[in-house]
Amino acid sequence: MCRSIKRIVLLIILGLLYLSKPSNSDKEPNTLSVPESFLFVSTLDGTMHAVRKTTGEIRWSIKEDPVLKTPMFLRPGAIFIPDPKDGSLYAFGSALDGLKKLPFTIPDLVRASPCRSTDGLLYTGRKIDVWYAIDPDTGIKQQTLRLDGTETVCPIMPNKAAPIFFGRTEYTVTMYDSKTREKRWNGTFHDYSTNLAQDVEYEFHHMCSCSDGFTVTMAGNTGEIQWTKNFGSPVVGMYKFDGDGLHRVKVNHIARETLDVLIANNASSEKMVLQPTLYIGEHSGGFYALPSLVEEGSTLVEPKVMLLEGPRSDIPVPKHKKRSPPSTTSKDSKEELPIPRRPLQQPKVLEPKAALLLGHHHVPQVASPQLHITHIPDKLMPFYMNTHEHPTAMNKRIDNMKAKDEERKRQQEMFEMMKIHQRLLYTIIATIGIPVVLMIVYYIERSTRQVAAMSSQPSHGSNHSSTMSNGSVSHLEQLNLNHNSTICIGKISFCLKNVLGRGCEGTVVYRGTFDGRDVAVKRILPECFSFADREVALLRESDAHPNVIRYFCMEQDHQFRYIALELCEATLQEFVEDPRFDRHGLSHLEVLKQAMAGLDHLHALNIVHRDIKPHNVLISKANASGKVNAMISDFGLCKKLSYGRNSITCQSGAIGTDGWIAPEMFKEDNRMNRSVDIFSSGCVFYYVLSGGLHPFGDQYRRQANILAGDYNLDRITNTESPFVAKELIRNMLSPDPSQRPTTESILKHPVFWSKERQLAFFQDVSDRIEKEPDDSPLLNALQKDSIPVVRGDWKVHIGSELQEDLRKFRTYKGAHLRDLLRAMRNKKHHYRELPEHVRTALGSIPDGYVQYFTSRFPRLLIHTYDTLSICKQETVFQTYYPQHNA
């Protein structure tokens, strides 16, 4: 008791001292860590996706107006093509001698408007700003803030998380001909407001296709592909959230064909030389231009104008058809779009017309000076713009700027003074609060000292070890207790000093005996009697399984209830973290499989454990043959599903231990089922296979990262198949409970297979697909996404001994997964006939042989297993897959 009070005092003092020290951050208190795990992806069609940085999974999406809106059918003159990344403008026309880049952007024109250029164009512009308040968990826009008022979602959904704010600006530019006063061109460009600070320690590289939404993300330190995703529309920007707003991260735009080659060659050491180009594309809002990279030597569009004969008046002009992205290696893949130099209403005059090709162009030069703007009142425009401003007006504007600077300085000084007052207030609170807390603790300790002595347990000794007829110990005996006392309650006895562990709500576990057998005695306070009754009832129902803790009996006196349970050697934490612990040959995968077998037994009885963690998985004492088992324990938070029901509400009981709780347990009015145990087990799986790490980080940010879905599975070491284990754990940690596997599926998973079983599976698969036609659905499913599986060409990655032997008999296709499985099957069947050096390279059957292939192709087993699940009802595959749905 005294030790606990001292710990509480120490924590309170440290908390007060923390409050009193100066703050190192000026961030607002509602700054969230949840959005910091997201990557925000903006696409050309106006959609903003919230994507998990580590997996590429889309958490939510919001749809706004497209980033660009430009006219599809243009009037005579130059064609203006905007860049959706920053609003840069490119012009195309015969008068410009091809494609040119203009020396200003759409935002520049808006800031400078109204203005004109030396080629006779008049510019008007408009800028509209808007703020969106967005729920970081769902992506729902709670409120829209505009200059003319606000729009609020009614009603606002209750959420503990504070909203995040996105600022978006709409720039609109219209060009008029100063001679004819006709509108020449108009365009709208949307952009998100971002912080200008650069993030030099960003951990990923993003590569995006310039023609569609295909995106590849690679780890910055290793170059390994983290995830790929197609967002359906070209990516124009990526942002991360750092509390003070969006920060733009670097994105490399690459031709889709070049990107596919880069992915296929990711595992090889070959380097590809890339050259810069300008990609001209088409979307629903008009044309767009994106600087991009292509493989050196690819065919590019020349910058000169191509001339085509104009249409006749009796032939209608066809609408432009949207085509697939052009190849960087074929001239025929680009699309010609005829652009008239004069209106089509003059059909009798036939003049040459410029033709713009969609595809990759050489990087254009900057346009000649006649396009420079000659009247720009905004100081933010480029320095080469000529201004014609009256000196008096300029001086007045400078005075206004100085006044604004002084006002900002005064506001900053006031803010600093408020922070000083706040620190002083915290210091006063700490100075007064610490003595008050010490006095309160002193009186509490003094008043509870006698109660603690009386509530220890009955006395020990030959003259005082008897129990009363009702199983309780007399009050007189309790006054003569000491720390070495032995407590006898019915058939249960234990010593106070032999404490095995302590739990929540005052629960203590002692080493004791029951009817001459060594047991663990769990002592429970009266406030938890209802939990004890439920725990005993569930133990009686479920302990007939070698991987579930065994229950012996329960006794009670006037103060406590005592539950006698099987005495175990250690917890899973000691098994993993203590190098001195004798595991008796029990492997890491075997202990996980046994624990999952115990959980499967509970789920079969409609029991949800709700508190799976390393402390609640115990390692039994060795039996006569020296074997130990992993067992599920601590049924205090278990809940039994009613007959015919598969879920219960989250409000129906305690929810577990912080840091191991499934995210749906925190959602209001949400129903939970057995999948909450699967999520917690996924955390335990990674804990065991990584040697004591947690997939969601340190204990202080762990639960927040669980809610955000931000995890890391890169440290798996205690298995020969880390990639297979990673895929299983990734599925177990799915934020969608319905996507998590059942206990039966996990027990059948290849991560637990022996090498002999893996080899048998590969042979059965090869036999099954051998006679399949090339266009069969099964073969198409197996070949889909198989390029990373075979690492581009599997023949390149096998040893030279096997390569030479394969060439003697038949032709194998290196890009086909079926041929790899066929080679494995054939060489296994003819293993004894192989030359000695080939057998030595392949290793012994089955362990060395299987390891030879799976170490070179780590994705092979899980890809094949997932694909062949469509055949799980076939007799030969029934032993490999679960046959019942939980």
C-alpha cells in the first residue's frame, strides 16, 4: 500500500512539474496525431483521397470540382494548356512556332489582373478562397467557411476527434482580344493551400503516371516498393499533415510504360536513364500539361507545328475521343487533334491548321518577350514584369505595408506576453499543489494503515491454520497476520509472500496448493465478484482443451473470492523477451499456433475473450515428457454470445487493455464480434515474431496509432517466411472487422506449414493447372499481379546450375508463374536423376529444396495460396483451406 501511494505521489508531482515548465510547442491543444499517419492525394478530377502512408489503403475520399476547367473547343489563335500542379501555362499555335511555355502562371495572372500583354490580350481574373472543416476519421465535411458565410452539415456527427482544416483556392482567368473584344480563352485552376516549409526527412518516394492515376510508393531508405494504387485520375499533388496544415511532398511524374518497367526491374540492380519531357493529355475538363520523365531513347513529339488541311463545310467536325495513354516507344500511339486557325463558320476558305499531338513532347522553350505582361500592380509577380504605377500611389502602398508589419509585430508581442503569463500560472499551481497533495496522501496513508493490516489474510501456524465451517477466517485471526502467513480457505492454501502477479481492480495472484496440487490462486475483491462468477462459469465450460487454462475450484470468505487455476511456468512476455527462459524446444510459430488453437476453442463455444495480450498467454510447466503448451488465460473480460447471435454491443462490458484493443471497440453504437480477438492476436503475432515489438509503436502512442491504422510490420525475424507472416498479420489488423480471418483460417494458413506440406501444395497446384487452357479464369487469376512474384523473370534469379539443367529438356517462360511451378514439380520428380552439383545446389528434399525456391521468390507461396482459394472445395485442396465460415 505504501509503495503504491508513493508511486501515485511521484506521478502527480511529475505531472505538476510538467505543467509548470515552458511549452516547447505553440500548437493548439486539439492538434491530432491521427491525420499525421495519412497521405493526402489530390487527383485531376478534383478528388482528395486520405491514404495510409504505409499501405496505400484509402481511408476516405472527398469529391470537389476538377483541378482544371478549360474550354474543349477553342477560338482562333494560340491554344493555352495549363499545368494542374502549379497553374503554369503552355501555348501552342503556328504563330508561336510550336509549343512554348509562358513566363507566368494562372495565379500570377489573377494577382496581376486587370492587366494586358503586348500581343493585344486583355486579362481579367478572380480568386475565391474556401476552408473545409473535415472529420479526420470519416472524411465528412462538417463545415465550409467562405467569404459570404458558412455552410454546416446538419446535424454535425459527434466525434471525439477535432476536425482538420483544408484551404482551397479557385483561380479563374479570362482572356479577351483587345481588337475584337471577343473572349479568346478562359480557364479555372484549383489549388490547396500548403505550408512552404520543406520536409527533408520524408521517408517515402512517390512516382505517379502522368496519363492515369497509377501510383507507386517506395521506401526512401531501402528502395523497396511499399504499395501501388490506381486512383482513377492523374495525381497532381500529395500532401502530409503536420498539425499546422498541409505540407506538399515531392511527386515524380513518369510515363506509365516507363513506370511498369521500373516496377518489373525493381529487384534487379539495373539502372534506367530517364529524360525530362512534357506530357500533353486530355481529361473531362479539357487539356492539361505535366512535366514527366520517360526512358532515354523514347520517341517524343517534335516541338514544331504539324500542318493539316482544314475540313470542308459539308463534313461535320468529329468530337475528340478519349484514348489510352500513349506509349513512349511508338509514334503511332499519339493522338492528333486538329485546331483551326480561324472559325469553322468560314468553310470556303481552306488554310493550313495546327495539329496538337497528345503524348510526350520535348521540353518546350519559354515564350518570346511579346507575351510578357506590361501592367502588374502586385509585388508578388516576377521581376521582369514592367510596372507603370504612379509614385504617389506606390509610396502610399509602401506606407500601408509598413503599418501592417507593425500591427503584426504588436500581435506577436502580445502573444509572447500571454505565454509568459501562462507559464507563471503553471508555476504557481505547482508550488501550491505539491504540498497540498503530500498532505492529502499522508492522511490517506495513516487512515488506511490499520485497514490494510486487517485485510491481509488469516494467520499461520499449527494453532491458527484452521478454517471456519463456512469457509471463512475469523476476524480475531486476521489481527495476528504477518507476511509469512499461510492462508487456508477450504481446499485452497497459499502464502502471502508468494505473489505471482497483480491485475486490475486489486486482483492478486499467489502461488498456492489445491488438494495437494500446486496451483495459482487468484484473489478477487468484492467489487469484482460478478466478474469472478462469470469467469468461473466460462472456465468450467471451456477448460477441456490443452490450450486453455485449467480451472480447479473457487472458495470464498467474508472478504474475497479465491479461484484455483493451473500453475504455469511463465507468460508469453517472458518466453519472448527473456533469453534465459527454457523454451523446451517450443518454437515461436508453434506457440502462436497453440494459442490460436485455444482461441479457436473459445470462439467455437461463442466466447469472445476481449483481452488477448502477451500477459494473458501463459506457458505451462513441462510435463513428464518435457513438453510445454501455450494456454489462453484470464477470462475476467470474456463475454459469451447469446445463442443465434454473432455480435454484441460495445457498451456491454469492459473492453480490454489499452494498446491491444481493436479500433471498432471505441466506436459508439457499434457491434463487435470474435474479430476483436483476431485484431489483438495480430498484435501478439507481430510481438512474438519481431522479438518483443508492437506493430503500432510505443505504448504512449499505441492506441492512437491503432485508431489511425498506422502500423509497421518490417521487423519480423523469428520465422523463415517473413513475407508470408507479414501478409497474415496485415489481414488480422485490417480496420474492417469483416475482412479479418477467422481462427480456423489462421490455423490453416501457410505460415504454419512445414516444408513438406509446402512442397506437396506446390505439386498439387502445378498438377491442377497443367492442363488448363491459356485463357482459363484460373490461369488468368494466377498470372494476374504475378510480375513481383516471379521478380520479372524467374529464370534470371535461380542458380546457374539449375538454369543449365532446365535448358536441356524444355522451354520455360520466365514471366509465367505456371512455368515456375512446373519446373519445381518436374525437378522434384526427377531429383535422383539430376547431376550431383544440381542436387547440391537445390538441397535436400523437402526442407532445402523448398527453401531454395521460397527464399528467391518470397511472394510465391502466399500468392499461390490466395489465388487457389477459388478451388478450395475441390477434394485435393480441402485440407489446405478452411471449409467453414465463422
